[in-house]
Amino acid sequence: MLPDVLIPQARLATRITELATEIRAAVPDDHIHFVCVLKGAFLFLADLVRVMDERVTMDFIAVSSYGAGTRSSGEVRLVKDVDASLEGRHVVIVEDIVDTGLTLHYLQDILRRRGPASLRTACLLSKPSRRKIDVRVEFIGFTIEDRFVVGYGLDYAEQYRNLPYVGVMP
């Protein structure tokens, strides 16, 4: 059974183009370095950079706080680190979803210590009702209620990432 559509593919595309414009206006340089949080944000990053006119570079980082469940364990661990130095660069973290804020806080903290010229965050989805810690997110695609979502890179037990929309599990 497929998940019910929450955010259709066309609405995702429109909002991502809008986010690209917001990022261009806010980042004080024509060279943006994106740090994509794997695995969930890879489709979001791919579509985001395709609508950017500026010079962009990308790197990838992976953390884990979920395991195979539907709720965050609260414990964050680094699984894969970035490959390039962030020192002096204008960095935008690209995250699929911000719910408790614990994972993002961890990422912002470790990346900030690496001396970027600026550090901002773009997330596709935000669930403010689940926040356990206040985190700064400059670019938010959609604010959603506390529902378990899949598709467009987000998964349940490594399934549903390939869906072209954001869906809600029945």
C-alpha cells in the first residue's frame, strides 16, 4: 500500500525553486558549499542545485538517530564525515526534516567548529511541535504536523525514498 500524498511533486518543485531564490539572496557570495545530510536529503539537494545559477560545490555527511524505527532515539552519531575543509566557505546544511532538533544541533555544532565564513541550514520539512531543542533553520520548505512522512528521499526502514512526493503512512 502506497502512502497518501501530503505534498505533491509539482508543489515540491515550485517550493524548491523558491528556496533556491531565498538562498541566493541570503548567502553573501556567489559560491555556495552545500553539505547534504544523507540519506534523506539527497533528492532535495539534487533538485535544489539544479535550479541554482551560482557556482556551487557539494559534500555529504551522514548521521544516525533513528535506526529502523519511526521515532528518534535522541542519540546522534556521525556515520560519514565531509571530505573537504569548510574553513572560510559559505556553507548551507541541507537536511530532509527537522523534528526534535537534536540531530541538526549536533551537526551545526560540529560544522561551526570547522570555521566556515557562514553556516546556514535549509530543510525540506520542519515539525516544530516535536522540538526538544531550539535550532536555527533559515530556509524551510514546508512546516508540517507531527505525522510520519516518507517519499522524496525520506524512508521507513529504507523503503519509499524513491516516491516523487512526500507521503503520510496510513
